[in-house]
Amino acid sequence: MADTEYDLGHGVLRLVFPKGDCEKVNLAHWAGDAPVIEAELRNNHREGNTDIRVPVRVNNRSLVAVMDTGAPFTALKLRSARRAGVTDEMLTPVGRVGGAGEGRVQSWRASIAAFEFGGEKISNNEFQVDDTDHFEQDMLIGLDYFLSHRIYVSRLQRKVYATWNGGPVFARGNAVGAYDERYAARPADLADDAEALARRGEARAAKGDAAGALADLNRAIELAPNAAINRLARARVLLEQRERDKAAPDLDEALRLQPSLHEARALRVGLRLRADDKAGAQADLQVLDEALPASSHLREIMADQYTVLGMVPQALRQWDLWVASHGSDAHLAQVLNSRCWLRARLKLDLPLALQDCRMAVRLDGQEASYRDSLGWVQLQAGDLSAAVKAFDEALALRPVAFSHYGRALARQRQGDATAARRDLAAAREQQPEIDARARREGLPVADDAPPP
């Protein structure tokens, strides 16, 4: 329908409708004397595809990338990284990562000697490498790149224009030392524009520039002290910096100015729980429960908060509402596991707990904690052979103390004292206080556990 200008470094996205003879015009209208990155757009409109597909070079190997604001970090497919000369020895494991409804995949970091896009050359950066087929092209150019550039996507010309904002290009690694500073477009003067400062402050926060974000948000709040959303934005940055005492007044003031700012209230619940203000946390949760739509994403957080308060029916209700409307959410397996674990701990509605844990394992069979929860449900239900099998599978993925402990209990009840002692020794070596922790969680404890 339109061209798109991504000025995310300043918190702005613009839809542009060119008029007149624009087929040969340089559409990076803001660039001034700065060099402009230009690349052809590879998507085929006749197939109904509107992805921003562009040619890139990684370590001198030609690849095709999709520019995707939904990807937090620029990432290479594993097989494309290997085509670009990345060997297994160059990969540093970072665990497993997830996307929007795509499950979780194994991920690594790798040093990339050279990245080229539209004339822009960046040396010695670190990219995420994912073992995935969830995206069709060789790599995703993610939000980190969008935040460090101003980008214009011309559907009319089938081209992408961009200029560099200055600073690191990617979220991981620092490319400034290998970058010509003349490529940076002149920054806008935002000295007295509260809304623009606030947008740029949130963009800087997204890039991990906490000092720059606070400078912008402090000035925005000076200029517009009654803008509740800016107080919330500053509180988020302060919480990321673990400055809870400074964040709390911002959340209080944001809610005084705008009581319907639900994100601020959910954050304040967390702070009140940390301060052991259970009455205040419960009051905020009640306001949220009455005000939010049933499908709100905040209900996932509220369920965890009700669990901390020991309010089991309320926690289960929040999860029930969330699951009913988030059937394709990337957090679904995690939420099902949390609901299963709460019921397992309390020996409550074990058939429902079993359904949740089995579904979580089906959604993500490589997550050890889901198999561990399944084992505890089966142990609580007295299905000892199934419990041992689930703990075996959990421990094969990750040797966690609680899985050893659960398997020890199952083996004690099966009469296999020797194997039970081995598991108990392993569990207690990893976590010396595990008997007391199991008792606090409401779980059964080993026959030889010290008294409470």
C-alpha cells in the first residue's frame, strides 16, 4: 500500500505515499551529505510476498536476508553460517531461543569477519546463529540493525535506502572501530521536544544504552511532567539497572496521573512483593483483574504473582484465561508447565496437571524442566515407573538436583534403596539444602531427610 520509513532510533515509523515522478529520486530525504546505503528489494509482489528481502554478503559469500523488526537480534541460519565459513569450533553455545509461536531452537554466537549490505561494510562483529528452518532466507536482519539505522523501503523503486545513526550497529559486538564515522547522518536536534525525546529514550533503552535513555527520558519528564507514559518508560529503564528504589516513585506517579496504565501497575505488583507489601500487591492485582480483558498478556505475569502470594485459585484462573486466548504463543509450553508444577506441588487436580505437563513436553521436548515437572506429577499420582522414566529423560537433557531427588523418591517407593541412595547423594551434592527446599515447596521428602 505504501513505502515505509523506519526511523526506530527516534521511535518513529512513517507510511509514505510518493507523488509525482519518484522512480529515480534518492528517497533517503534526511541524509544530507552522509553516504546512503542502497540495495535492491528481492521480494515478488506477484506472489503476494511483502517481506523486505535484500542481498547481503557474509564473509564474501552472497546470501539473501529478510529485514525483520520482530527479530530482536540479527541472526544467521546454521547452514548459511557454514556456507559462509563458520565452523563448529567458531560457535559458542548460548542455549535455546524462541520466537513468536515457533518453539525453541539451539543457538550459538559466532564472530563474523565481514558483513556487507548495500555498500556498507562492517568488520569483526558477533552474530547469533540459529539451528532453524522457521525462516526461509539465509539470515534475519533484526531490530538491532533497525535501531542503528534510518531505513526507507521503496515499493515503487523496489529498493531499500538507509543511513547509519552512529554507535554500534548490532546488539552484540561493537562495529564502530571498523566503521567510517562519516557514514552517520546528522542527528536531529530534540532539545525541547518532549515526545521526540521520550521516543528516542525508549529506542536507546531497546539498544541497551541505559545512560542515553535516562538522559532523554529525564529531559522529556522535565518538559512534560504530566505524561504518565514517560514515567513508566523511565521506571522500566531503572528496573533494568536494578534501581528499584528510584523506579517505585515513577510507577506511583504514573498511576496517579493515569490509573489505567496497566503495565505500570503490573510492575508495581512486583516491587510490592519484593518489599513484602502483600496487601498492596493484592490490591493492585484485584484492580488489574477487574480492568483487563480476559485475553490480556499481563495475566501470565499475574498468575505468577498470585502464586507468590499463595492465592492458588486466583493464580489458576489467570492461567486459564491466558491459555484460552494464547494457543499459538511462544510462552504456551512455559505457562502449561507452571500450571502443572503448581498443581503437582499441592497434589491438586493431578489429572489436569498431567495433561498440562504432557502438552508442554509435546510442544518442547528438549526442555528438561518440563519432563521434571511431569515426573513429579506422576510421582504424586503413584505412577512410579512413569515417574522414573520422566526423570531419566529430564536428567539426560540436564542433570538437575530436583530430578535426581524426585527419581530417588520414586526408587525408594519401588524398593530400590541402592539406586535411591545414589540419586540422593547426587541431588544433595548439587544442592545441599534440597530436603528443606522440597519441604517448603510442599513436596514429599526422602525417608532420611533431616526434620524440619
